[in-house]
Amino acid sequence: MNSTALRRHLNLIDFTLSAMRRRLWRNVMLFAVYLVLVFLLASVMSFSHAIRREAALMLSGAPEITVQRLVMGRHDLVPLSYLDKVGNIRGVQKAYGRLWGYFYDQGTRANYTLMVPGPDAKDYQLTKGQAILGEGIARVRGAKKGRILTITSPTGKPLVMRIKDVMMPDSALVGSDLILVTEEDFRRFFNLPPNVYTDLVLKVRNTREVSTIVGKASYLLPDARFVTRDDILRTYEAIFSWREGLLLALLAAVIVAFAILVFDKASGLSGEEKREIGVLKAVGWDTSDILAMKFWEGALVSLLAFLGGVLAAYAHVFLFDAGLLKPVLQGWGVLYPDFSLPPSIDGLQLATLAIFTIVPFTGATIVPIWRAAITDPEQVMR
Amino acid sequence: MIELESVCKIYNDGQPNEVRAVRDVSLKIPLDATTVFRGPSGSGKTSLLSMIGCLSRPTSGRIHLEGECISGLPEKFMTDIRRRTFGFIFQRFNLLRGLTVMENVMAPALPLGGDHADLRHRAMEILHRLQLDHKATVASELLSGGEAQRVAIARALINDPAIILADEPTANLDTALTEEFLGVMADLKQQGKTILMTSHDPRIWQAKLVDRIVSMKDGAIEDVLEQSERENEKE
Ligand SMILES: Nc1ncnc2c1ncn2[C@@H]1O[C@H](COP(=O)(O)OP(=O)(O)O)[C@@H](O)[C@H]1O
Ligand SMILES: [Mg+2]
């Protein structure tokens, strides 16, 4: 672009800013509605994106196959003997029993997960009387590394532990309500006999063999249920999609408001505005000059509102923990202590949002002008 | 020289409300003279002036400016000729409400891509010549009638056009302001501008700066009076 063309656009921008100043309140309102819309949409999008990412992260560490025992249709403890049976199936690389369970903490009125770290979790090895806390619990209980933590078991017996560490997990959703303890402490806390586990975990050498292994294992263990990683993934997807759908339905209302706004702009060209366009043409503006001037009006408003809305949404979701959306989107959030999502941005989502707001708005600004601008300017002589 | 060749303007051509505003006008307008079109309301003066100024196209016929046909062109070229050649002073001034005097005066020059600061400077100079510099930042709707017209004149001059077109310029002015307007026009004539006006105001016809009077009736030209003949008319 040469400098004359550039100066032409600068001049037209200058003019459009002066012209917008005249209907300051209307333009400010418009800007505000637009900004709120982008803010809400971007908040939902980046929040659900971050939560999905969390879920994916969590699942990437999940075992290929989890074995549960069902008694009367309910999840029950798995005896150690099961481990020997499935552990020898061809293709199973490793099999071990897991110990985990929930308990409700009266003091903080929250559910915690008590868990024994698996044999692979080298970073989390403990000796009797030690515990590692998720950062959510540490925050709620005001606990720090090296201090003592006491929790009361469902049987009323207290368990006293020294805090070895507080974990800052990659995934806030899974890690923050977690207390890691030794097997001995776990069994004592829940009053479990030896040789039983919450469930079993099978690590598989080749993920394509998962269904074959599940087939053989269910023959050997008729009362067991096998949950594969794909099953979990599907369940999560279903829950997230459903909640997202709900929220998007609510957002539809906001979008309708935006549409009305855009439509009002698209149809509302007063006699005064038409006359002005005629005057500009009569004094030497081309149709393209008028369109360029109006384009800048639409583009400036929508670009600024878009950027403002996106920045506000980013701050909302990642700095202020999505306070407005949490109760809706993260359905089981009440079960968990507070957590914060690590920031992540989906470029494609942002681009989509940009296209679906900036383009219609700018279009709605220009189209009626186009209709008025192609008419003969002679009318202003009358 | 502007040359009109069998120019017709028909509004709503072929419809029941058809109006033949200008009928078969052929006329030569010299650029070194000030010409006034006079005639009763509805005689087609404004329509003719619009066509000359490239604001509208003749229904038939041609208009030449210095030998170049300017009547049958696509919009882009028409606009280009309009903004480089003509400055308009409208009967109703047509200032943009809510914008300042300065912004109004600068408006016609903005799409030409000149430097904004230069443009302001030029606008200020013109406003100064018209004794309006103290009003530069005033909103245009707060001006008196005479001031509004001087702003309209300033706006017409910003692109330094060779030809000034004024449609009924004194229709809304009292005698003193009319004198003032004629003074400004005389200055512009002095600077070599061509001035074309329409008017049914005798104060304009009798003005010293007017060289030719073209009388119109029902869309056609009745007669053309040269300055010499006007001397006789006065007696
Ligand atoms: N846009 C238009 N549509 C229909 N008729 C018009 C239009 N503009 C002007 N006219 C008619 O054309 C005739 C000439 O108008 P005009 O050129 O304004 O004359 P004048 O300026 O001498 O009063 C009038 O009868 C007027 O009503
Ligand atoms: Mg008229």
C-alpha cells in the first residue's frame, strides 16, 4: 500500500471516529453488549477447552484396563487371588492392585480421595506415617510441608501423619483433592483386611490387544467388570458435551441479543444518515470511500470489543478460576476443593469466535450504507 | 468551456409520474465568466446544475468540459471529475450536524489521501480568509445562517476547484448577508474561479460580478443575456 492510500484510510478513520463521537451513548452501549457477548462466549470456550485438556491429561496416565469386582451389581473389594489369574494372561505387561477410597471430612465439609501410590509412582514413595497432599487440600486445611495432618476415619479413629510434600500436579482436576498414604496406613484408616484391593490395574504391552485381553480375563473372572481407557474417555466426553450443550443453550439467548443488535444496525439507517451519505458523495466522496469509512467504524468497534472480551475472559478463567461458570460447567465441582486451571488457549476456537462476531457486525455496519451509497447524490440538492 | 448538447433530464421516465425537468438544452458556458441561471421555481435550474456538476447524469444528450465528455461516465470517473473540478454550495448548506466547522470543511479532501496536518492547515487558511477561524471547533449546527453558508463556501473550496456551483445561494439570507456573499464570490472570481449560480433572486441578477444570465422556463432556455445587454436592460 502506498502512502497516499494509507493516508486516505487514516483520514477516513479520523472522520469515522469524529462521526461516532456524535452518538456516543449508543456506540458505548453497543460496544458494551458486544464485549459482554465475546466475554461470555470466550469464557465458556476456554473453560471447557481447559477442562477437556485436564481430562485428557488425566486419562493419558490412566491404565489401559481397570478390573473391578461386582457384588450384587455394586463395586466391591477385589481379592488378591484375582491378581494371579489375570496377571498371567498373554500380553499383560504388569498387573497390580490399587487402594483408593473417598472419605468425607467434617471439618472442611469436602470429599477427599485417599490413595496408595502405585508401584510406578516413584516420586511419591512413602514410609509409614507420611502423606503427600494435593494442593487443594493443603490450601483448605492450611497445611504445609513438614507439619502434621490429622484426619478422622469413618470409624472415628484419627490418623496422624506428617506431610512429606504438597503436590503441584499438572492436572488440577484430579490431583487437588488427593491424599497419598502408605498401604499400611490406608488399611488401618478404612479398617480393611489384608489381601483385598479397591480395584486391579492391567498395563498392556500393545493397546490393540486390549479387547482380546478383556475377553480372556472376563472368562477367568466372571464376576468382574473391565473398564478400559476408551470407556472412561467416552463417559467424560458425554458429561462434558452435555454440560457444554446446556451452557451453549443459555448463550443462545445472548447471541439472539447480539443478532437483534446487528439487525437493528443493518436495517436502521435514518433519513438523517442517508442524507449525510448523499452530502459526502456530493462533496466528492466515492461509494468506496463511504464504504471504507463505515468499514472502519464496524471494524474498530468489533476488533476492540473482541480483544477486550477475550482478554477479560482469559483473566476470568485462568486468573479468577472461572468463578461465573464453575457451578454450571464443572458439574461435580462441589465435591472438590477449589482448583485453578493451568492456562491454555485454543487458537482455532478463538479464530472461530472472531469470525462469527467481527464479520457479521462489520457486515451489518456496511450493508445498509452500501444500499444508500450507490444512489445518486443529486437528492441533496433538493 | 462547458458545452451542453441536447441535454434532457426526465425523472421517473416512462411512469405515470414522469417529469420532464430539462428539455433539450444546448448551451455554451464560457469558463471566464460568471453565469446565473434564473427562472421560476420548477423550471429545471437545479436539475441542470446537478448534471453540469456530475451529481447526476442526463437522461439523454451530452455535456463536455473543455472538450472532454463528462456525462456518460461510470461513477468512479464521475466522482473523480466532481471532486477535482467542482465545489458545491447547496441551497440548504448541507453541513454535517454534530461535526465541527473544521471537520466539515476538511471532509471533501479526506478520501484524496492528503496529509492530515497539511489538510488542517489548508482548511484553517480558508476559514481565515472567510473570517471564520474563531469558529473552527464549533459544532456546525450552532452557527448562524450567514456563518453556515461561509462554512459551506469554505468546504467547496478545500479541494481548490476550478468551478464553483451555487444553488439558490441567497434564498436564506437577508440583504446584508447577500451583499457579503456576493463580495466573497467577487473575490473568488478575481482569483480566476468560474462561478455558476442558480437564482430567482433579483439581487443576484443585478450583481456586478454576473456576466451572463440564462433564463429558463419549463425546462428549456428562453434567452441568454450578456453583460452588455444587461446594461441596456437596466436603463
Ligand atoms: N427526484 C425527482 N423526482 C421527480 N421529480 C423531480 C425530482 N427532482 C426534481 N423534480 C421535478 O423536476 C422539475 C424541475 O425541478 P428543479 O430542477 O428543482 O427546478 P428548479 O431548481 O428550477 O426549481 C420540478 O417539477 C421538480 O418537481
Ligand atoms: Mg432549485
